[in-house]
Amino acid sequence: MARNYPEESLQIACVQWFRLQYPNSIIFHVPNGGKRNPREAARLKRAGTLAGIPDLFVAEPCNNMSGLFIEMKSPKGKLTDSQKDMSDRLLNFGYAFEVCRSIEEFVHIVRGYLNG
């Protein structure tokens, strides 16, 4: 399945690397995206789905930040307006926010965040 979704394949590789490198830390995916029929989308919105929430969250305060949100993008992918707005809001609330386009970039982001 992930073969047809480059961002998903990247995300899977990044989460696997993270969990091997930092087994005592928490990273999780926020399943906000994807195509949904209108009824399901309305149900999820009522349940708390929020446009623009990044794909991954590292639930560990570091470097005066409350946690790290990471938005996964393909090499040419761009943030949507709701993602840009949410990144600003998260930064204002004391969270780190990064966009990641490769496993190498993910490693650099995570190490920089967790190791100062």
C-alpha cells in the first residue's frame, strides 16, 4: 500500500528508525489526512479532527519546547494554508514544528531536537 504513497513510505521509514534509535521516547501519527466520504469526514470532525495538524508528534519536551510536530512531505510537496496556519499556532504555543522530505532530513531534525 505505501508504495503508491511516497509520503506514507517516508513516514513509515522515519517512524521505524525513530523507534529503534529512541525506544524510550514516544512518537505517534495523527491520522487526519486521506480521502473520506462526506459522512465520515463530518463524523471525524465532530470527534476532533482538525485541519492542518501535522503527521507526527514526538511527545518529549526538549530545548524549552513542549514537543515536536513533524509534517511529512514528498520532495516537491507544499504546505497547505491550513498547515501553515497550524504551524504558526503550534510555534506560538511552545511546540517545535518541522517539515520533513527525506529520511536524512528526519534524522537531522530529530537528533537536533532531542540532543540539543
